[in-house]
Amino acid sequence: MVSRCGGRQVARLGLSILNQVSLGDLVADSAEHYVETALALANDANRLRCLRTTMRARLLQSPLMEHAGFTRELEASYREVWRRWCTGR
């Protein structure tokens, strides 16, 4: 997948995901760069083959699939928000 990064949070989702699987080079910052990146990838049969065979493992080994750690951090954030609310800080 090639993604175009923009100024809004939703337009940066592809950047976030691709960076987590070490594919940040597939993120473009303009329409022209997007087309260049997509064409380069489409014309690179070896890379496409490699991506097809390794993408599942890349994703499974990425922080995106670290559910337990994410949940621990989220719970810690909730506790901190609650503590601040209770103490007025």
C-alpha cells in the first residue's frame, strides 16, 4: 500500500501504520510524490513479491499487534487522568 500523508489526523493514519511495519518509504507528502512512489512500487516485481510473502509476519511482529502492552498503557493513562481529576491537578 502506498499512502499520502496530509495535515489532518485521519490523513496521517497510513504514515503511522506503514512506519510501524518499517515501510515509511511508501508514504508520500504530495500528489506527485504519491504517483512516483506508486509507479516505482508497481514496477518493482521483486519488492512486490517480497512484500506479499512477508507482510503478514511484519504486521504480526509490529507494535500494532502488541495488544497487552497497548492495553497496559491505555489503562495507565486512564488512571493518570482519574488521579488528576480527583486531586484537581
